Amino acid sequence: MMKIIDVHAHLGDDCVFDHHITEEDLLEGYRGTFVEGAIVQPSLPRFSLKANQEIHDRIARLCENKQMKFWGMASIYPHFTKEEYRQEAYRCIHELGFVALKLTPIGHAVDPESEDGMFVFSVARELGVPVMVHTGTGLPFSQPVKILKAAQKYPDVKIVLAHSGMDWFTHQAILVAEQCPNIYLETTWTGIFQTKEVYQKIGPDRLMFASDHVNNVSVELEKYRQILKPEDMEQVMWKTAKEVFCL
């Protein structure tokens, strides 16, 4: 039996993309798959500190369930005051046991190169945790090249490019990763041809399995089965995730 860690799952009601994912959806969706654990981040809540705190608390409760292993990833609106952002990030990592921060340029309406965008990476450096960044849809802020500034300024912060540019910008994601060894890739919604190119150019040590939505697990798994060498499957399915997120 192959072990899998899904590094990109969601919980809650998303006010930007209008999707709704419950605890039952996650548990039922993973049932019958090889996924043994998942890193869960908020679906994008209302833009209030209270709403952010509530969904983070809900994820923390999910992580206490006995049916499956979950870890939390904090997704905090970066345009809160710096004090508010830092306090919630510290609470999530130190009190709730979360393992990373998330930046979603299209949903958070933020340029990663801006003052507020860069602040996310500085807080991650303080906390010693990785940052996952949405790339692909949501131009111009979601281009992978927008992460180059942070990756170079904070070389000790591990940065995961979610979706690897989603086909449109996969070559850009590869170029950025080639320049910055602290950049890692997950390839949800990226086609098999482009995913194979990521694998060949970046290698399995910086590539990790993800679904983004639990009903996408089997699709993403089959994509990797078609392109990975057998000796690299474990690295991509769970070892890279374990190393990056210190699981």
C-alpha cells in the first residue's frame, strides 16, 4: 500500500470562489484512497479577523479527530494590520499547532511583491514555517515570477508554489524554482505534459502531491503514476511534504 500526504486541502465556506467543504466531505472523500494525512487550509472566509480566527479554530478541531491525520495551514488576510496578522499567525503556529502559512494573491487581493505581501514571508521566517502561494489564475499577482523577490530575500523560508502556474505559467514556475532552491512545487490543475517537465527539471525532492479538492485525489494520483519513476513515487507522495512541513 502506498502512503500519501495531501499538502493542499480546504475546509469551510469560500466567499470568493463560492464553494463549501465540510469535515464530512473531507473524511468521506479520502475514504478508500491511499491518503493517510492532509494539510488543511481555510476556504477563503469573509474578510474579518473574527472570520479568520473562526475557520482556523474549526481546522484545529478537525486536526483532533481520530479517523485520519490532519495538520493546519493558516490563511490570513494580509491587509489586516501588521499586528493583527502577526498575532493570528503566531496563534495558529504556536497554540493551534499549524505547520505553514498560505498566501492567495487572487483571493487576498495582494501583490506578493508589495509591502503587505512581503510581510507574510517575513512572519513565516520569524516562525520558521513554509509559505504556500497560489499561482496561476488571478493575473498579474498570481504569476510565479512574483515570488522571486521573497524567495531571494528570505532564502531560509521554504516556499511552495501551489498549482505550479496552472499550465499558463508552468515554465515560469520552473524558471523561478531553478533560480531558488527554497522553492518547491505542487502541480494540482497542471496538465500531465507540464507536470512531467516540472519533474524532469526540478526533480522529485522539490515536488509534492496535492489535490486542492478532495474529489481530485484520484486524478492527481493517476497523473503521477503515468510520469514518475517507481523509485521516485515515495518522495513525491509523502517524503517531500514531510521534509518541507516538518511533519
